[in-house]
Amino acid sequence: MSAAAEPGRLLRVDHAACCRSGACSLVAPDLFDQGDDGKVLLKTARPPAHLWEAAEEAADYCPVSAIELETLPE
Ligand code: SF4
């Protein structure tokens, strides 16, 4: 399995909207962490393909929909 980032996909977080629940860092610790203020820290905007499902799961769990998965045009 390749660890290379999957082309055409982008992960974003809305830092201002984050309510510090910590759900994302529990569901996908390889992608998210929490800063000293409790707000989300995105570890990478271009996660490798094998972590994309975890990114989608974290977006589902985020109570304020602060996690966005974007598919870029080819
Ligand atoms: S799940 Fe959403 S609200 Fe909770 S820490 Fe992550 S981005 Fe913030």
C-alpha cells in the first residue's frame, strides 16, 4: 500500500468553528491533534489514501461540521 498522498483530495478544518470537542483527534489521531487552546490542529491537508476513510469518519463525528473533505477537479 502506498503512503503517498492521494491526488485530487484535500482536507480542511474551520479553526474558528471548532468547539474543542476533540472527537477528530480520537477518531483519526494520525490526521488531527488539539492545540493548547483545545482547538483542532490539522497534521496534513493531503492525507495518504489509506487514511481517507478515517478523515471521512472524523468529519462525520465533528459536532459543528468543521472538517471538510474536498475533491479537486482533475
Ligand atoms: S471534532 Fe470538530 S469541533 Fe471537535 S476538535 Fe475536531 S474540528 Fe474541533
